Amino acid sequence: MMRSIAFGGLPASAAALAAAALAVALAAPLPGWAAGEAMSPEEFREYAEGYTLYFERDGQPWGSESYSPGGRVTWRQPDGQCVPGVWKGHEGRVCFYYGEGTEVLCWAMERSAEGLVGQLETPGRDQGLKLTIARRDRQPLLCGDASEPL
């Protein structure tokens, strides 16, 4: 079960849970990868650590997340507010936790014709949600200003 994954407490709100459910995926071509090939948590760490990833759903901006060493992340909500969290690999998936009152959210990462895609595997309302990474860069997230693009 996802709830057995130990993360340690972080402050968060119910709004953070909603944002976190939409927070993760990958998509940017990687040389030598075939469509349908899974990305391991270790490969995800190599791809994401030190970068900010920008997510899309059905071609529309969905959010952005900054990945720091040690499994630390910061998710930027559409209102511009940022939520701290942590991530780690579990049973071949990439799992995120955004603090007390939220659940662990696990994503399967896979290479597709569109790039790298994450599919939410945590049971619940958004199970099966697919997000694609539109781009990645080394720019820090801009928190607190909803007028700045995701």
C-alpha cells in the first residue's frame, strides 16, 4: 500500500493535496529510448534533480515543480503559491508526499511518442491522470505571483 512509504512530516493544506495530485510526469526526448519503455526512479532522479519541470495535460499548462538534491521538491500551484514536498522511488514508481493531511501520490513514468509521460497510479479520484513534461530548465520557481507563467 502507498501509505506504508515513510516520508516524514511537512506542513501542507488540503489545497496542496489537490495540487499535488496533478504534480508529476516527464516528457522530453531521451536518446536511445523506445516508446513504451518505463523510466526507473533512479533514471527519474538523474533527469529531474537540479531542474524545474513544466507539466502539460492535453497540451495545456498544468503546473511546474522544482527538484532539489535529497528528494526535495517544490510544487507551484496555479495561484502562484508553492508547496514543499519530498519524493522517492517505491516499487518502480516515483512517489510524492506533500505533508500531513495529504496522501502519497505515486506515478509510473513511461516514454511515449509525445515524450516522457507520468500516469498517476494512486487509487482515487484522479487515478489514471496523465501528464507530460513540456520542458525543463534550471530556472528557480517564482512563487507567490499567479501572473507569472507556470
